[in-house]
Amino acid sequence: VLENRDLQDLIKPQKVEFRSLNFNSTLHWQPGRAKEARDTVYFVQYKVYGQSTWRNKDDCWGIQNHVCDLTNETSDIQEPYYGRVKAASAGIYSNWSLSCRFTPWRETMVGPPTVTVIHSNKSIILKLQAPRSPYKRKKGSKIPMTNYYDLLYQVFIINNFLDEQHRDLVYEGKDKVIKIEGLRPGVSYCIVAKTYVPMLDRSSAYSSRQCTVL
């Protein structure tokens, strides 16, 4: 019996946590301390905070992965959720490991905008597109993150000849089309952008660089 109890503790999943980008929300965990238990499988349940019954996530029932997609199960973005995971190995089941409370609207990371560069002779025109959520409108298009948050775009310019890390903020606001003027012909300029959520005081990562020579 003692060995079973030990194995239960050794295979119990560790560090169960939600990670979320643009409301694509996944539950992650790390295997227990038993490194030799290669045949370990995992079982995932979730519930809304305050509910008494846990629900099985069928796609993540008896899986070997350490990640489970709960995007559809957490689509009511103002609700707080919990996830939990248990492990089984050699017919022994661990206890459940619980995540922290997860509220998608408060905790998802908003990604950077998509940046398209159109250049004219002494200026650069940028088109910015907000990242999209996984949730769809009735017609089938994915709902942009601007439907859920008041987003600002922050646009930075990198003058390639200078220090790569030196980024000048040239625009902050809601416009989707931006003109940057007064640039020097023959110079290579790179643009990166971020999304900023004022209400949560949170910025996205930088977008991928778009470079152009005027």
C-alpha cells in the first residue's frame, strides 16, 4: 500500500496553469517527480468558479501530452474558471492538481497587430490590423480583439543604422491607417508595433519587423 501511495504522490501533475493569447486558452502542467513513469496518462476537468460539478474534457482524457486546449470551454470571457489534472500510471491514479482561478478577459494576453507597410517617397503608410479572437461571428469571420477591449496601437520606428534596440515611438492611438512623414530617402527604416490595453495597463509583444527603404 505504501508503494502505491508513493507512486500516487510521484506522478501527481505539477504547476497546473492556464495560458492564454487572444482568448486561445490552454491548460498546461508539468509531469510529477517520477521521471521513470513513461506510461503516464493525464485526465483534465474544468468548471466555472462557484459550480459544484466538474466536467470532463473528452479530448484530454487519458492523454500523454502536458497541454489541453480549453478555448471553447472558457468562451464566457468574464467568468472565472478552474482546471484540474490527474495522472495515472500502472493502474495507480494520483490526486487532482488544481490550477489558479482564471478569468479570460482579465488574464489573456493580447497579441500585436498585423502591420502592412506601403511606402511613398518621403513617408511610410502603415495599415494595422487588430489580432483576432478564436470566436466567430454568425457569418463565420473571427471577431477582432477590438470588440472586447479599448485597444491602442503603439508604432515604433527603428532606423537600421543606429542601435537595433533603439525604437522611437512615432504613433499611439486607434487609427488603422497611419502616415509617418519627414523620412530620409535612401535610408532603411523598420517598423514594429504593439497593442496596448489601457484598462489593464498591459502591452503585447512587438509585431514582427517590417522594413523598407524609401
